[in-house]
Amino acid sequence: MDSLVLELQKEALNPSVGITDLLRKSLVVSRKLGIREFQNWIEFELNGYSDQSKIPVYRNVTGQIKAWNPIHGWIPYMIDDVDMVNKISKRKINQPIGEIETILKADRNNSSFEIPFPNSLELSLMKLCNLPLRPSLLIDRAKCYGILEAVRNIIVEWTLKLEENNILGEGMAFSIKEKEVASAITYNIKNFISQGSHSQIQQDTANSSQSLSNYNIDIDKLRYFVQIIKESIGNLDTSEQNKSELGADIDTIQTQILSPKPKTSIIHECLRSIRNILEGIAGNVLAARLLEFIGPLLK
């Protein structure tokens, strides 16, 4: 029978498997092995963090304070107090992981998400700036994907550790020996969070060059390809389902770019998926042009 741990590991490397589904299966593994610390972390991710002090660092995000103008849309909200700006621009995201996934899937066209301020703070800011427009915190979409990717990376790291300790399971069960080994080992979730949640971000990269060391992928070329195909999806002569799948693959590649340990297998799988869709668009010049970028990235 298949190994439950290796099955979970395989699914964690598959970008089409949702984070909520991965966490549910991880909960089964942690409870069967009696790994209480991981079980607690998984339950927080599934149900949300009611205790602010328990929120992991990968859920800390920084946004931009803007106001909605009925004519011009979102405009900068100018506040002179730098300390206040730094303080209220930071937010701990406590929502269940399922809510974050749902928002990202339902609102693909927006590059950022609005997080309203508490009513009391909202009124104070409006009085401070003497501006009758409601301020909100806008969080970049990539940062929300970063939360999902951090959770995925932690699950991958955990399953690798279980495999190293020869705790694999058979079917939906673990042997007495495997449970004994698991109980004798301390799986400190903080260590896995540290390994799996730091992001590598390069800013102001107009004249810079960066590569994914040991991954044989030129990150600048990958970023460029992602940018081009994102701008081109609307002009491709293909079904809405194909466009949706292309968008999902692109989003997954972007989160891997932000990961401290980008998974070559995930990036290549997404690129191959994109290639298959583009190859199916017969006679489309734009699709053929996009295909020229994929070959070098898959070498």
C-alpha cells in the first residue's frame, strides 16, 4: 500500500493541490503520530488565529495606506507622522487559510487586497488628515500568496523530516514502531517555520542579475516571461478555463520566485502545463511567440 507521508509529500509538491487540503491530510498524519505541536499549528491555520501572539512571522504583512476616491479610485493617504504610518501599515493576517485561498481564487484581477481599519482608527485618521475619504490598508496580492507558499514549504520540510526518520506509514496507518520513533523526536514547529517561510525578494532590479542557485533557472528571465504572459492572457484565443489554468500556473511560479527554496519540480511542472495549453492553441501567433520563451527555461 502507498505511504501516507510520501503521498502527502507528493501532493505538497503539486501546485494544483490546495493548501487547505494539504493541511487536512497533515492533520491526519500529526494526530495518528501524536505530534501535538504540529497538530496545534495545523488547527490554527485551518480555523484562524484568535490569539495574536500565536500568529507566525510569515503572516506578518506590510501594506500601503490609501483612500478610495469615487472619481480617481485608490489614492495615497498622506500622513505626516512617519512612526504612525510604520505602525498602522503592518498587519498580522489571522484569517483561516481557506479564506485566504478563496479570496485569491475569486479576485484574480486585483493586484492588491483591501483590509479595512477598525472604525475608531479610521475616524481618527480622517480627522488627523482632515480628509472625508475612508482610508484602508492595501496588501499586495503576492504577499498573500507568500502566506500560502510558506505553509506549503513547511509541510514539505516536515514530510522530508519524517521520511529521514523512516516514519512513512502504510495506507492510513502507522506501525507501533513508527509512533514510538515519532514520540521520541521533538518536531519543533518553530524550526520548520524558520526553514519554510522566509522570502527572497529583489527590489529595484532594473540593472541587476539574479539566478536561482543550483536550480538551473534564470530568475530574471523567469520574471520576464511571467510578466509577458500575464499581459497576454486576455489576447489568447482560447477558452476561459484554459485562461484560468494559465493564471493559476503563473501565480504558482510567482510564489516560488519569492520562496527561499524554490522548488524546480514545481516551476517546471507549471511551465510544462503552460506549454501544453499554448501548444493546443493552433495557429495563434501570440501563443507561438510565448512558446519560444519556455524552452530555455525548461533546460
